[in-house]
Amino acid sequence: MAGLAATLVRIEETRARPEPADADPVDRQLEIIRLALGAHQPVLPVSTLAEPAELVASVADRNSLLGDDPTAAITWLHRAALVRPELDPLSGLLTHAEAAGVGVTGQLTVAQLPHRPGARWCELPFGTAGPPPAGTVGLLVVAPDGFDPAGPVAGLAVDAWAETIPAREHTAGLAFHYDAPAARPPQAVVLAVHPRPNPERWDLDTLLATVHETAELARLRALSLKEIEGFSGLLPALYLPNNYTRDVPSVSFKGLVELARARGLLTAAAAAGVVGKD
Amino acid sequence: MPDRLWNLPPAELDLELVKLPSVVTWSRLEPLALSPDLTPGLQTLLGDPLWLLARQWQFDELRGEDGGTPVSAVVEVEHAPLSRLHPGAAGPGAATTAVDLVDEDILLEPLVEAEAVARAARVRAEAGLQLLRLLDAAGLGRLRPRVVERWKFPPRHHDERDPQGSARAVVLAGRVPDAGLVEADLAPLDGGDGPLTGMPAGLTVPGGGAAKARAVLGAWLRWYRTQLVAPPGRASWNPHRQEYAFAVQAELPSGRAVLRADEYTTGRLDWADFDAVDGVELGATPAGRTGGTIRKVLVPMPARFPGMPADRLWAFEDGNVYLGGVEAGPTDLTRMALVEFSLTFGVDWFVLPVDLPAGSVVRVGSLAVYDTFGEKVDVGPTRQPGGWSMFGLTPSTDVSRRADLFIVPPVVPHVLEGDPLEEVALFRDEMANLVWGVERIVQGASGEPVNRGRLATPVSLRQRLPDDLGDAAIVYRLMTPVPDHWIPFVAVPMAGGRPGAIELERRPLLHFRDDGTTDLPIRAVSSCAARPRPTWRRTASGWQRRRFPVTARS
């Protein structure tokens, strides 16, 4: 009795305690409930479904969901509890209630989303209609006082899991080795220009010669001075004169490099590639 | 100097320039295509169009080959559903012990792994409640007291060796019929698909309605018997080897195919568990379970896999898988073979998608490939007699028809599995040269799982012997105490086995108790053949639930 009196006093104190203006009024109520019933007393929020129409329709379709077998839901629950430890206490509770004479068959509500009129509940054998479409959600609600999804609801989520229904056919791969040509399209487009200023038309020989020349040039492009030893004094003939008296047009590479460096155009990598005398 | 010069006004500049000697120097631009540094090459820098073509030429991308690209393939695949199952290792006389597989939706794992179990009390109680529900629904609620009284659960007291089961028994006793008793009572009256052939002796329906009661009881009996998957005839479990063994047969158009799975332990069947064998017959194929042939014209697509090297120079490769980073020691032959094959020989493979029905044995009859020039090439199986092979159901020396078989086992990818009802761990004790079998979970009298450690009688740390004075200052202990549920197994030569083969023989162990007594449990000696490989192994049984398109079963 002393404990009870002390609890009552603490509840009164909590009720009388001034709260800050921004406090959530629910918090104080929760505190009072837990003072009275214990710190682990769960308190469920009541919520209202935003769009209950589909669930209402599904709940009303009970007979076709269960295939006119009202016991299908409870037998399914007992069997599922064998493999779902989370479901086991609920299954045991219902067994005990039923052993005591309570009719639990009517307390179980099944529903399925999305609702398909006339469809079987996805947890039961599929029958001739075949498996439900992917993403179908089956719900089992234990509600002794009836379940009305249109009204405010509160409850405990006991368990949830996903089931995979395998396909009847599997796509297998048949692999074979075949020595296919390894040639690949060129990475460049040749825009050929006829060598004569006013050609009447292209002929095949000129075209082939152009392509051949391009191929030759492409291979030459990969050459370096070592491979053309003997001609390396002449080739490549990229000679540029420099005469500071300007008797001939002059190109000063040193000046170009300095200019590029001053403007920040010459990156370190590119600068390393510029070798030779100034 | 020149700078000062160029800053002069033009008139003065000309005067100054004529005073200077005119020397023309020549600079030559020398493009360098090669460099001792590997970095630019590895970066595969782009350049002018000729450079792009030159690099392609260097990498053989411009070489013309005398062949075409495969553009079409005609494949003929024969397939047949699994039609016979032999639980257990299949020998010469397997045809008589094999069973038909006639259900279109067979699942192999439950058929192989199912055990004929005494149903747990909870399952019997839940089924008993279902009988009451059916009676209520049929308007026979008045029969309830008689049904409960006739097939009642025996009363039980609290039993600490089965706490959950005995607690439940208190609730069930006198309130719920025991489905096991009901089934035993109704079995002689089984009327097939119809009502019972008669009412059980002594059970009368007050106020009439016996016909209805017989119908309800008959329906309940059928329901009860299909609740669990029953093993087909005999069990596939081989306790001597701690693994499942079974064989299946399919009737292909070109002849029968028998596949054996002799060492199935994982709980997840796949094609690699099977071996195609010769000389074993599982009997005649039931009607409607013969196979057919699929003939399809398909477009081959190049096989691509993550981490595959690109087959041309300027292409981005998948960066998620880096096969070059796979590390392999000198003995990791499989790993090295995988990397080598992927990096070197991965190109020039083509894939054809073939849809196969689950639960069938398949054989590729023929494959004809047509290239861009219309040339036909017949592609045979990749096989090197006497060499080695992969992805086959036969040894590499086998070049017969069986070597081309493949199985798509009827299994499901996702299984709901409950907590184990029984669990035994076997592990090696190298120091004691023993194998220990540790019973972790056993089933109590009601069928509920019980932690075996709770049931063990406490063992004493002191090992008192007869004539023990008990006043010694120093105690030499012969052995550390071993709990009751640790059972020693000793390796012994296998009777009739090949030389070197061993089996494990169960041995008793002396237990010292706190009260000074000892006991030496003499139990029936059981044995199991040792597999040398695993040093630890767990054997467990429990409930499973699988779903298949048409029917759902537990």
C-alpha cells in the first residue's frame, strides 16, 4: 500500500508540474502511464490510413481470399510459426485461447494489397489462377474486436518477411567458342580530296591510292628517328630557319617556349617532352 | 642583344642590321613517337588521326581475317522432366526401390531431406484444434466434448527436461484432441477422397448427423496427412556418412539419363551435386513424363563478364572488377586458371539464351552456327579426352552421350527455415586423437527443442577413486571433466572397406559425479564413416517451408 501511495503522489506531482511551453503534451501523458503501469508499458499511437479504400475492399472480400475456408488463416498461422520464431509466441497464444474455448477463427482478418477482386490470398495455395503478381502483400490482422481499416487503428507489428516464388523456366546460357574476326572499325575518318583541282569525278584507282597512302602515312606516323636511320639527317624535313637579322622568315622556338610557359600553356608533362637545343 | 636592337625605330634598325653578319640557322622539329617512359603508352594518349590509325594498326585492329562473325545459330536441345527418384545410394537393384515423380511441381530438396517424424505435440494439438473448428463449422459443435474426451492428451506434470512442452501440456490436457490419436483411430476407416467408411467404434453423434460427421472426419484426415512433406518411401539420409544420397532419372528422346547425387550435404541443391552415371536403371518412366526437343534459331551475343579485358585499344573497361589484382599462391590452381582464362581466352566466346523448364535434364543435341558469309559451322562439345574439363557431370575421360548432360534442378532460391529442433556438432580433437560429437539441441518428450546442456547431469572436477584418502595436498587429475553430452568417437579401420578407410566408433566415457560415484554409460555403439576433410561439421534438423508456383507446402 505504501508503494501504491507513493506512486499516486508521484503521478500527482507529474500532473502538477509546470511544463515548458514548447513541450509535447504527449510526453507527460506517457510519463504518467509508465509511472502507473511500469517503465516498459508500450503505448501505441493511433493512426488513420490515408487511403483505406483498397484495404477496406480487400477485407470485405474475405470469402474469396480464403477460398471459402474460414479456417485457412489460422492453420496457415500455425504452420508459418514453425519456421518464424517471431510468430511463435502469437501462435502459442492463439492455441491457448482456442483451447480455452475462444473462437479465434473470426478474429483473424486477412487482406491483400493491391486488391484484386476474387483473388486468392497470396499465402494460400495458388490454385489454377497461378501465382500472384510480384509485389503482392498479404496481411493477417489479429483483432478480437474486429478490424476496420477505415477507422483509426493501433497495433503491434509481429513479423514480416518476403517470399520468393521461383519461375517455372530458367534462362540458361549456351556458350560456344568461335574464332570471330578481330578487325575493328578505324578510329579516324578519311576525308579524301581529289588531287586535281577540277576533277570530273572520282575513280577507283585514285580512291584506293588515297586510302593506301593514308595507311602508309599512319604507319610512318609511328616511326621514330631510330627506325629511319640513314635518312634521319634529312627526315622529317621539318626545317625552320632562324635568322635574327630577319633576312629570312624566322621562327624562334626558345621564344615560343618562353611565351607558352609565361602564359601557363605549357604543362609540366608537355615541357618535359620539349627537348633539344634552344 | 637582339631585344635592344628590335626596340630601335625602323629607320635606325635597318642601319644597324646591315652592320651585322647575316647567319641563317636551321631548327628541326623532331617528333618522338617512342619514349623510354612507359607512362604515355599506358595512358594510351590520343593524337592526330594518323596516330590513332597507327596505334590501331599496331594492336592488330586493322588486320583482315579469313572468317565471318557469327550472326545466327540453330540449336537443338532435348530435355525431359525428372521422372523417377531413388532415395538413398542407387545400386544395381535401384529400379525396385525408386519412386515415380509425377507431380509437375516437384521440389527435390524437400523430397530428399524430408524425414518421417513423430509429429511434435504442438503440431498434433494445432491439428486437433482444426478438427474442432471443422466440426463447429459443420454444426457439430455438440460433438466437441466427446471428441476431446476420446482423443485427449494425457495429463503431464512440469518437467524440467522439457519445460516448454510440459507447460503446454497443462493447457492442452482435457481441452484439445490429440491429432496423432485421431489419425491412428481413423486410419482403418480411411475412405479415400470421400467420407470415412464408418464412425469409430464407440463414437456416436448425439441427435443424429453421423453422415456429416464422417464427411468432416474424412476431410480432416486428408488435410492432416498433407500438412507435411512425407519422404518418398525411404530416407535419403545416410547416417554413416552424414550426408544425403539419391538418384534421379529422366527419359530423354535419345535415351534414359540417370544422375546420382551421392554426397549432398549443403541443403541447397545445384547441378554440381549430380554425376551422370551408367549401369544404373531406376525403372520405367511413368506416363506423361517423357521429354521433348527444343529447336531454336538464335542470335549469338558476345559473352561479356565483369572485369573482362576490352578487345580494342580505345575502350573503357569495367573498373569494378580487377582480375589483375587477384592474388594466387602456387597451389591455387583454380584461381590461376580462372584469371588466366578470363584475361587471355575470354574473347571469342558467344552466348545463346535457352529457356529451360525447371526440374529437367537437358542435353544439347546439335549447334550449328552461321557467319556473315552464310557459312555453316557445326559446334561440338568442348572436350579433351584424357585432359581436363569443367562444368560437366562426368569425369573428363568420359566422351559418351552422358558427358553432354546437364540438369536444371527443381529447387527454390529462398527457404524459410525455423530454429533447429536437433543439432549435433562433430569436431576433431587433434590432441586427444578423437572426434567429439556434441549434442547441442535435442527434442524433448513433446518434440520441442531443448538445450542439451540443461539436461546434462553435472560432472565433478574431482575424480575420486576407491580407497581414496582425499587429504592429498597435490591432486593429479587424470583428465579434465567432460560433460555428458560430449560423446567421444574413435577412428577404427572400416570393416570391409578399402585399406586406409576408417570409420568413427562411438565409445563410452567414464563420468565422475559430485557424490563420488562414477558411471560408464554403455550405449549401443553407433558409427559413422569419417570424411577426412572437414574439421568441424554441424548436423541439424528443423522445419522448412518452400513455395512453388501452383502448390505451397511446408
